[in-house]
Amino acid sequence: MALIVGRQSMKPKYKHQWYQSIYESLPNIREEARKASEELGLDELKKKIGMYPGSSSCPGRLPDFVLDAIVKANERPILPIRESGG
């Protein structure tokens, strides 16, 4: 992403400049996402489903491959970190 200075665009020299340009673009990004969701009919789901299960009162369902991995991980004995290979 390039920073726009006047009519010139310049490539950010530092990562924090790139993140700052994204932060400054958030209103435009949100508006573009809102328009796209309306075009796809997803606006009907607004406030009906959560994107992150940890903080939503109406969380989305985790896919089977995620649930299967969680169950499989819970079947193993818990090892101290130095023995886990991590």
C-alpha cells in the first residue's frame, strides 16, 4: 500500500507507516465492505451471527476440521513444554 502525499504516492519506508495508512483507510474499507455485503445480501445476517466465538453471544459454528483437531489435541496427555518439542 502506498502513502498518498498531495498527488504523489510513496512507498512506506517503515512498517508502522504502512499500518498507519491502513488505519487511516479504515472508514473507506468499512464502507466498501458494507456495500459489498448489501450486494451479496449478507446485510440480512447483521447482528445475527458472530465472527469470533470467544466474544460473541451468538457465535458462528466451528468447522468440523477445527473441532476434530481440538478433540484430537485433548486426547493426548499434557506434557511439560520442554518435553513437547515446542
